[in-house]
Amino acid sequence: MTRRPVAGGSPAVSVRPRLITIGVVWATCVAVLLALGIWQVERRAWKLDLIDRVERRVHTEAVPVPGPASWPGTNRSDDEYRRVAASGRFLHDRETLVQAVTVEGPGYWVVTPLQTAEGVVLVNRGFVPADRRDPESRKAGNPADEVRVTGLLRLSEPGGGFLRHNDPSGNRWYSRDVVAIAAARGLAHAAPFFVDADATPNPGGFPVGGLTVISFANNHLVYALTWFTLALMLAGAGLQRLRRAYGGLGSSAAQGLEWDHRQADIRRHEASAS
């Protein structure tokens, strides 16, 4: 008995289910890449709105710094970089130096508690170089009388800096962690934010305020184009693979038909010979 060869198995049994599986996986991957691209487009719209809101905030008139009743609701979206003003007396004996790198060079932020009528607000008074670390070297810039401070409201920076952790016990600070600084300096009823002082000159020239860097990374369009391009490439590759696979099935069917014709000729020849 002559058997009909089937190269690679029966198309209806093995090849077609495999193609269906490949197609499902391919379509899922394309859908995921498209979803990532759409998400980046949405993120870009959100970031542009944030940048616009911050730009408006920093150029508006200063409003009173939020009081204790508002502290629990203070958040990054609604309050950060808002222009605020506060009046009180600086507690210079409880200042904290936080390492910084600015346009003025490396040195320190001078973070000083401001005792107001409603509580304590930490104020980043500005930058001093290493040779002005000692308060005595900038004594003229440490007023004892009541002052009015204007600047930008900033949220706490917990944890520390890049690869460096704040060390309160060693008095080494790499970020303006409001909670940790307040605890280390024994400050009760301190606001959960700090204020970056503006560029109003201090007597003697130090600290140097107004060095807040307002910068938001906005690479979402590049990311979106990358995801959409990958989706297009994967879709093209998948369609090409499916086209080749179905072309292979057509070739197998043609070979099978030729085999059937050949077997029929053999049977007719055997019948005529008998």
C-alpha cells in the first residue's frame, strides 16, 4: 500500500493551530506597544499642563504661607512652587547646612527655621560656599529682628541625595528632609514643607537666594514615538510572517494534489496492464 507523504504534518492538524497561536501572541504584543505609546501621549499632556501651572505660580503675587490647618492637605500637584510669604524670626542657632551644587559652585544650602505666629517653617535661605560654612563668617546676613520672607513653597526631600543618605547623628545632610531636620533640631509644630527664599539680597551677600532650579524632564513624545515605531515594526514583521506561512500552506496543498494525480495514473496503468 502506497502512503501519501505529508511534509511537516497535516496542515489542518499542526500548522494552522501554530499559526493561530503566533498570531494571538503577535497581536497582543502590538496592542501592548500601542497602549504604551498612548500612555506616553497622555503623560506628555499631563506634564505640559504641570509646567504651565508652575510657570503661572512662580510669577504670581506671593500669598501667605499655608497655616497649620492646611498642612495635612499640602501636596505636590496643587502647592509646590507656589509663591508664598511668611513673617517671623529666624532661629539661627538651629540652622542646618545641606550639601549642594549650584550655578555658584559646590557648597551648602542654609536651611533655617523661621518662627512664625502659627508655627515653624523651614526656610532655605540660599547658598553659601564652603568657606562661609561658619555662621560667624556671614554674621551680617543673620538678622535678629523680625523679617518677611518671600519664596517658593517646596515639598520635603526625604531620604537623601544620589547614593547618599542623610546622617542626622553625624550632622551630614544631602537633601532637605523637613521631618528629619525638624526632629534633629528639636523643632515642634513644624510645617511639612520648606520655602526656597527668593533673590532678595542678604546683608553681607550671603546666603545667596533665588537659585531654585525649576526643570521638568519632558521626553514623553520621544518615548511615545519609540513605542509606536516598535508597534509598527512588529506589526509589519508579523504580517510578513503570516503571509509566508500561508504561502507555505498553499505550496503543500499543491504538492499533495500533484501526488494524488500521480497515484491515479499509477492505478490506471496497473488496471490496463491486468
